[in-house]
Amino acid sequence: MIKRILYLGYYIKQMDWKKFSLFLNYTARQTKRNKISILIDVLYCVFVYNISILEYFQFRFFEKNREERQQWAGTGYMYEFQLIMNPKEARNILDDKTLFYKEYQAYFVHTVADIADLKMNKFILEKLLKTKSGKLVFKVADGKCGVAVEIKNASEFDENSLISFMENNKFDLVEEFIIQHPKLNALSPTAVNTVRIFSQLNQNNEVEILGCRQRISVNSSVDNMAAGNLAAPINEKTGIVNGPAVYSDITKTQESKHPVTGVAIEGFEVPFWPETIAMVKEAALLHPQNRSIGWDIVITENGPGFIEGNHDWCKLLWQLPVNKGMKSVLEAYKKDYVS
């Protein structure tokens, strides 16, 4: 109980109040219930089902019965599960983007460098300044969800000013701006549309895939659901999107076609799919101390490559696109670690 009270305090502290108000008003209209009764139910679900306040709305608990609610993995549950699978002492390799790119460099298809690399290797520095896209992406080592990212034209810099810019603005990494595969660019050209694959090591250290999702930008420079974008389920065997795309905003309807470009989402075939799955399964065994990872993957004309790996991968991105609570999937792995 004490832990759930602490979680509630965290949810309130981190609350997006504008979104909360939007969701509460929408739910009151849809259910024709008064807001007080909804709020009482929200608090009940936070404590009983270990979800966050906003997840009550995003999981549409206002439409679900007790058995249905029990199936969903919320923030509190995921925090506890991921602490078991990716211990704090092991997850720094995923938390720190600099460490991640150094350890998983063999799986990158674009050039990435930190300040030390730029100072020691003039070739990398020159390569970045002459990048094919003409753009550079600057990041901090611990940035998440597209926060603390800046895109600049490579022509604005020379060998000295690039390093100075990073030092003065406290950027840890610089990357060449990725040119995504033409098929993905036709689907949505405003951002690099990444694939998220969730991997899990079983007791025999075999890699199992928990799900695959196509993230799709909608007039946005990033593709995260948290920034108002779409996500759709991908069939693990075929690489074909096998359902409509959804928002995490409950007031918006699902999309079978991109709302701006008109390109079909359902039936979209992700290029280089066998290579993508093979890459994830190989990389997931590289540092098995982290057993449950959400991989962000870019698909280019030259094949797939990593952007990052997440130890605290998103339960919304995992469950919402398939409109299904999947806590039981995680319970099957968790039981081997909890007596």
C-alpha cells in the first residue's frame, strides 16, 4: 500500500493537467457519468491495478470490467517488472546514449560520434560535416522521447565550431541525420519513422519477441506517441502492418491510412524485415544482463540500424496498437524471478 501511495504522488507530480482535463471531460461525455464518480474509480484503479492516472483513460478502463482491467500492465507494474529484468546496475548501457552507441556500434547504419571521437578522429569529423542529408542531430546522453534533441544544417559548422557548439550547449552526441527508406518516407516524410521491437530473454537465454510496432509521425519532427503520433502493430513473421494505427490521445480515432499523406497503414510492408528481426535477436544476447529491451530501429535503403535501446520500454506503445492488455505475457517471465 505504501508503495502505491508513493506511485500516486509521482503520477500527480508528473501530471500533464491539460491532457488529464481533456480525458476526464471526454470520459464524462462518453459514459454520461459525473466527474466525481469517475475520479473515485480512477483512484481505485491506481491502487488495485497498479496503473497511472492517465492510463485509466488510455486503457479505457471506464469501459472495462474487473477481469478486463486485470489484464493491463500499467506504469507501476512495468517499473517493478523492468527493475527485475534490467537491474539498475546493468541498465546504464541503455540509459546512456554514448555507451549504447559504443557497445552496439556494429548495428548502426549511420555515423555517430561524441566529443572525444571528434577530437581524436578527423575522418569522422569530416564525414559528419559532409553528410549526405546535409543535416546533423545533436543529443544529450540521457535524453528520452525526443527531448533535448536539436537538428542543424551541417553547413553551419566547420571542424572547430562543431566541437565548440556541442561543448557550449552541453550536447554529448552528434549524428548524421538519417535518410529513411523511400517507402517509409512516402508513408510520412516529416520524421524518421522507427520500428520498435520488444525483446525478452527467457530462462534459457533464448530471445523471444514480445511485439513489433511501426511508429508513424503526423506532421511532427519526431515519431513518439507521447508527442501525438501514431503506432501500428507489425506481424513478427511477415513484417506487414496487420492493424490500424492508434494515438495515445483517447479523443482521436484510429487510422487505416495516414491522415496527411493518404498512404495505407494497414498492409504496409516494412522493408528488410528478416534482417531487422535477425539484428534484434543477435543484439539482445550481446549484454544479457539486460533481459527485456525495447529497440528503436531505423530502416534505410542500406538496411536496418539501431537508434537506441530502452530498459524502460513503453507499455502504451506495446499494448494500445493491439487493443489488448498483455500483463499475463510478462507474468510468465516474472514468475521465474519472484518466489
